[in-house]
Amino acid sequence: MDYVLLQDIDVTKFRAAYQTYFYLGGHWENFGTDFWVKVLKRPYGEFSSHLSTFKKTISEFVSNSKLPELLDGLEFIASHPLTNQYLVVQMSQVFVESRLAYRMMEDGQIVAISSKEDANTFITALSATELKNSNSARVHLISAGIALRKGDWPGCIRESIHAVESVAVKASEKDNTLGAALSTLEKRGDLHGALKTAFNALYGYTSDAEGVRHALVFKDKATVDEADAMFMLGACSAFVTYLLARQY
């Protein structure tokens, strides 16, 4: 058998031949069709498993999509059951290295972060919930970050305060509302009175703003904005970390 030396290969022709004759197969074809139908919203019958065509499709999606659509697409890729976890780790690291105002969680979900400082506060809170087995608070915090990314300001505030409520109620061991739990923690000496007063005030604010913690009655949308949501996510993340450090 004759062998072709590397220097004798026309790389351009070799690459063209490679792209011409190779197709997606197995689970990669399943992944490709899912992306084609669920993300690009295109008819299943128009999907091509041709490797070069699929690479071009992905490239055009990344280059031409607006930020919300791009983030949704990246989230879909990272969350897909056929995606290798190592790829998710690499994708997550890109968000950090690029200093984006977003972070990708280990399950592929993307959350919004308003600043480097808020990012550190948020990640610290998530680490604390994982360390102290406070899964419900973790879920609420991640949901708050997702709501912030999607522009759902009331949802972000609601999930942020629910994260605090989850930790406080569990720590009090007898109460089922944030206000009552904070009072119990104060009486036990686990919470300074000034902090209790501050968070009771924030809890009251979320109750007064129509549609934040309760159903809308007379208005079509809650009277909160992005600044309110970003503040609540940062403040509640910090308070979750504090409560977990004090109680366990």
C-alpha cells in the first residue's frame, strides 16, 4: 500500500472532501435535529445531517442572533441531555473569562449578573447553599437570575425573597413565613435586630408592590423595574450567605 506524505496533501482539498463525505450520525444527529426544530424553529423535514451544513447553521446562528436568542440557544445546547459535561464546563468558563454580565450554571442554565461584585455575591451564595444542603434556596436564587436575564423583574424579586424565606424558615424550625422566622432568629440571638428590621422592610416592600409576591388585581404589571430586581437579587444573595453561615 502506498502512503501519502503529509507535505504532499492539498489541505484545502482534503478539508473539502472531509466536509463533503462526513455526516452527523447517532446521538449527534438527534442533537442536531433538536437544535434545528426547538431552537431555530424550522421544519423537521428541512434538516440536513451533512456535517458542513450543520457547522454553517451553528456559525450563522451565533453570528446573526440577537443576545436573548443567542443566550437561549447556548442554554439549550448546554442543557441538552446529549451534551458532554466537559463542554458545559468549557462554555461556563467562557462567560467568566469574557467578563460577561451572565453566568452559566452546572446544569447549563444561564443567569444574569449586573456586576463583577454582584457575580461574586451570587456565586458565594450558591456555594453556601450547596455546602449547607439548602437546595430550595439554591433553586430560588437560580430562578431569580434566570428571571433577571429574561426581563421578568417581579419574578426576580419574588424568587430572591423566597430564597431568603426558605433559609430563614428552615433555620427557625417552627415558622412558615419570613417575618415570623426572622423574629424567632432574633430572639434566639442568631440575628441582629437591625438586620431583622431591614429585611422585614424589604419583605414588606415586596408585599406592597402589586404583583411581586401576590397576584395582580387592578394592574397589568407590577410596579418594579430592573434596578429594583438587581438590588433585590444582590441583597438577598448576601443575606442567604449570612443566614447559612450563622445557623449551621
